[in-house]
Amino acid sequence: MPTETSLKDWTGAKAPDHRTLEGRFVRLEPLSVKQHGDQLWQEFTGPGSDPTTFDSTFAGPFEQRADFDVFLSKAAHDSHLYAVIDLVSGKAQGIIGFVEINLAHGTIEIAYVYFGVSMRRSSKSTEAVFLLIQEAFALGNRRVVWSCNNDNDRSKWAALRFGFTLEAVFRQQYVVKGKNRNNAWFSMLDREWPVLQKAFVQWLSPVNFDSSGQQIQLLKTLQVECNKNIGK
């Protein structure tokens, strides 16, 4: 695989415009503290929530609602963030967004991935990530990045499942909450997206779920099958 390709006609990527992204299970809409704050606060701190949600991240945990609102406001101001809306309940159940946007080089990072318990290991979480990756490449980006605390096995597993490739672990990159943080870096390239996109679409299709809502084929299995069928 070539590492250098002529980009003489490269004109850069487009900036995200925060348009609403609609799927079959979820909708991504611009994050608003006023509109989504109550629902997200309950999702992350209410009964049945996961107290470890913020353990491996830069943010939180939040004992006071005011501190949570400050976090949401600053994050929404500094980044292109979306609330993940469950289409059945109409409630915000997670956050996801873009950071480190470099239009000249066509690189963008998916970050602020905070999903409530009701979204974990579900079609909703997969579709939310799919919608954002799809938008990233539709904007003309050449590279989409996913990074996380190297101790966050759940995030690393998710990145690999979605089709990202592990590039490196930056040792002692940050000091967070009084602890060392080694950072794991993953990427997905535009030339890889057509196969991965096809696998996502097949996985999210109604025919891939049984009567109880359980997946029939694994996303990784579909990625392998789609890759084998290139050119057929």
C-alpha cells in the first residue's frame, strides 16, 4: 500500500455545520444545555446510571448539577458536539462530537463519547458512531481519529469493532485527575471507509436483528465479508 500519493487537486475538507443527523435508532442534534441538560444529567447520574462513566476521561465525575452544566456549556462552545436522541423515547441518552478539526489536511477526531447505560452495547451506540463517521467522510476528510485512555478497555474494544486501526500508544502523555494517562490512538482512512460503511449499513439493517432485537451477524464478520466482495 503506497504511503505517498499525489494530492495536487486536494482542496481541503468542509467544516461541520451541525446539521441534524438522523438514523433508524437515534438522531444526532446540536447539543444544548437548556434542551438536553436535564435528560443527560439523569442519564449519567440518576438511578441505574454507571458511576464509572467518567473514570477514564478528562471530565467529571460530577456531584453537582451546576458543574455538569458548566462542562456541557464549555464543551459545546469549544467543539462540535451532538446530543444522541433515542428515537423511541425522544430523550437524550448520550453525547458525541468532533474535535481537532483540520480542514487543510482533512483530519478530524471523534471525541466526547459519553453514552448512558441505556445505549451501551446496543444498536443505538453503533448507529451514533456510524452517523458521525459518515458525516466526517462526507465532509471530505481523509482521516478520522479516535483516541482514549489506554486503560479504557471498553473504548479501545469499541474502536476496533467499528473498524478503526490502532496506530500507537503515547506513554505518559497526560496527567489527569492526579494520575498518569497513556493515550491510545486509532484512525480510519477515507480509502477504508467504503467497505466499512457497507458493513455498518448491513449491520444496522432490520434483517440483521431477530425478533428479540439481537444482532444476527457481528459487525466484524460483515466487515470481513464486505472486504472479500470488493470488485465482485
